[in-house]
Amino acid sequence: MPQKIKPTSRQKSIFFLHVVVYIVVTAIIWYLYKAEGDRTHKWVYPWQAWITAAWGLGIIGHACSLFTFYEDKGLEEYHHQMNQ
């Protein structure tokens, strides 16, 4: 059974920095969206929803790559075969 690779503290800190920046920037763009709607008193296209969703998927992918990574038992054998 392959062993789970534990993330280093640096990898975790970079991930949590990514999450904090995501939260701050998302809050700012949603605030700007609301301010634009309040200023014009009309419906405004929710452009920030695309940014929030895409970046959210990036955060999910980053979390998956960080916390669900397993060692590849056949990697050394593959490198050995490639070097022959």
C-alpha cells in the first residue's frame, strides 16, 4: 500500500496564504460589484462570480494536491528502466 506523503510546513503556509488572498480579493470584488449596483440602481452582470468560481476550483485543486498525495512505489523502478 503506498504511503501518504505529509506536506511540509512551508507547503501548508503557502496553501493557507493562497486561501487568505482568495478570501480578501473575493471580498473586494464582491464589494465592488455591490457598489456598482448601488450606484447605478440597475441590474449589473455578476462578472465576479466567474472569478470566484474559477479561483475556488484552483483552491480545491491546491488542497487536493497538498493533502491527498501518495508516494509512487514504481517511480524508482521507472527511473531505473529509463536510465538503462
